[in-house]
Amino acid sequence: MKALGFLSLGALLLAGCTDSAINHLPKCGDFETFDLSSCSLDSLSQLDRQGAWNYTAVWNTGYDQPGALVLTPGSELFDGRAVTETHFDGRTFFLSTRVSYAGQDYRYAIAGCGAEDAQHLGAQIHFCQNNALVNYGILKAAQLHRAPGEAEASGLALVGEAKVPVGIPVNVNVANGYAYVSSLNGGLTIFDVHDPAHPTKVTQVADAADAWTDAKVRGNTLFVASAASGLRVYDLSNPTMPAYVGSAPSDKVQVHSITLSGDRLYATSPSPNAEVLTFNIENPRLPVLLSRFKATGAGQDATSWPYDVTASGNRLYISHYGIGLVIADVTDPTKPKQLGNFQWVYNSNQSSQPIQVGEKTYVFAGDENWDGHIRVLDVTDLTKIAKVVDVVGREEVSLHKMELVGTKLYVSYYQDGVRVFDVSNPLNPVQTAYFNTWRESDPGRGDSFYDGASGLQVPGDGYIYVTESSRGLMIFREN
């Protein structure tokens, strides 16, 4: 991936956002309000205005925001919303979109500043509320396509797939021949996968008003992560007809991800307290809350939330937006103790997997963001956690989920599909297989930065189960 080096960050910011420009905006977000005098406007003529693009907006506040565009003429979208105004010619690239919510009028507007080539755009962006400039910044965007030189697949074969009829599938858990697919605004879809070549939908527990982001099965009990009602518990005596038992804890919390370890269940709860909940599930139908753990610095701003957790022995490896990797001791599950923390710039840690090699302990820490990639951290000495390797892909494509099985690391990269790495030497991960699940012709492409392969599980039955935002449940085997 080539760097967008034709204009510096400072030049882009200063070009359109001087004090005089901010104080004299006649109509916030109009093309005329952008000062493009320092831009390379002639270069915009080479842009290929087709298809889906990913972008990152770096705001004046220092916050970076990833998103998606569709630039096909007549079908333009900005983060899935219809574009309301466009202006394109050889030296002009402009689009804006408006949305009204709760009596407020919001507007995003983008003005092109330069193009490195046909597939890479640099721009200025304004965000307005009721015709007042709220935020401004720069935007980088890249056209989405298969990575240069890659085929559809190498080392992985697609065995079967099935559409998820409602919502956006985000995670999968396989148990006893059934795949439980959790969805945003769609609840839970259950597939019979006894024959992986022909996954068959058997039932759906729908909740279009909620975000169900994870599901785990223990024996005849199903646990579901819910944004609205915390940890939902179902009786799976009949695996095709889950019976709702109740939810935990007693107060209203959001649960985002679930990890099972023996008689314990760990759940990340981004809201309202940015904490990790520990439950005793000796009686799985009646989870008992043992503790609430809040990492140092968690919840101090809107991005400091725990999103995922991996249990290994008596340690938790917690992936935290904003504050990075947090390691906690849960030898006494009623009193978790923070042992270490590693933080990096623009942190959006989404998934972490530890591996022990001799006397060394490493963690693969994956970001979900523009330039989201794998960092290999040496956590042997928790007082001196250090990054030792970056496993970098294309900056416009983020990873989402990782699962370590032996010395193989399985990773879901949204628009870059599924990747498998040999990590027998953690200091030199080697990609051994991939499958490009993302096809531009599928419905919904370009609606979201988080479009493509998301959830992933390798349960040990010889198959790899993946959720894909458009294609649904996909089942692979390694060649």
C-alpha cells in the first residue's frame, strides 16, 4: 500500500480550516466554504469514480474515524446514506450528505484536495450541526478491490455457505452440529451444520431492535451478548428451539463479547461502566456475578471500552479501545487485579490472542481501524511490555477477529476475507492461506467500513466458520 504522501496532514488542515474560514462560513458545508488554494486540484482528474471506497477522517480534535463511500455516479453513498449534493469535474471533487435526527440537522461535506493515483483520494471534511461547523479535518480514501496479485483463494476451500435472512451477521459459535450466528438488528440465526457442505437454517430468534454481538454454548445452555439486556440465557435442551431463561446481571448493561473458561464466563461490558464482568456458571442457567473489573483509564472518554477478552489460565487478555491491551489476574475471580497494560497511538484493540513459546509469552493484538493490523507484543515481563513485530496488511482494510489454534493464527479481515498465519515463530508470522470473501457485486458493498468477513471460529471439527456481512455463514477447510 502506497502512502498518501502528496500533501502533509498540516497542509490539508491549514488549507481549509483557518480561523478566518471558520468564522465566516455562510452555509456550513457548502463547497465555497472550503479553502483549497494549497491543494493539487489538477490531480483529481485521474480519480476512478466507481465502486466502494474505505476512508479515514482525522478530525481537528485528534480523533480518527473510519468509514465507507460509494462513488459510482448516480449511486453515491456516504456511510450507507444517500449523497444529497455532488459536484465533479476535472479539478473538483465534492459531495455532501444531510440527515435530520431529533430535531437537529447534520451535514457531512467532503472537498477533494488531491489524488495520488486513480484509486487514492485526499480531501478536506467538514461536519456541521444546524449550519454550524462542529468538526473539521482531513480525509484519506482508497478504492476497494482484491489485493494485487491474489486469486480468490490459496490454501483454503469454500465448503458451504448460507444467507442470514435478517440483520448483519457478526459472530458465530459452533456446538453439537449447530452454528449460532449472532447479528446486529437481527438476533440469532441457528444453522444445522452436520453436513458442512449444506448448512441449513433451522430457526431464528429475532430481535430487530437490539444488537446481538456474540453467542457461546456450554452443554445445553446458550449465552448471548446483548446491547440492550446484557447476558441473555437460553435453554438448549432442544438445540433448534432455544427457550429464554433470563438475563444477567440484574442492572441494565451492554454486553459485547463472551468468553467461557471452565465454570467461569467473562463478558465485556462497554456501557455504562466500561468493565469486564465475571460470572460463576457452575449452574449455567443461573449465572452468579462474581466481580466487575474496570481497567485503569477505562471509560474516561467515548473510546475507552473493553471490546473482547481472552482467558488463558488465570489471566485475562482484555482488548480495550483507547487503552490497548490490558492483562488481569483472575486467580481470585472475585477480585481481579490488573497486572499490565500496553497502549499505542490511535488504539482500537479489538482482538488478542496469547501464545507461550518456551519461557516467553507473546500476545497477538489486533486493531479494528484504518491501518488496523496485528501487533506482536512480548508480555513475558509485565512491567516492560514491548512491541516486537508489526504484521501489516493494506491500510484501508481492517482486521476484526483472531483465533489461535496451536501455532496457527486465523484472522478475519473485513474486505480481505480470511487469512491464516503460521506463528510457530511469533517473531516472524508467515501467511499460509487466504480466501477473499468480499465480492463487489454482492449487496451492501460500500455501506460500511466493517463490510466483509467478521466473526470466526475454528472449533476443531476440521472446518473454519466465518460470518460475512453480505454472504452470511461461510464454511471453509484448509487444503
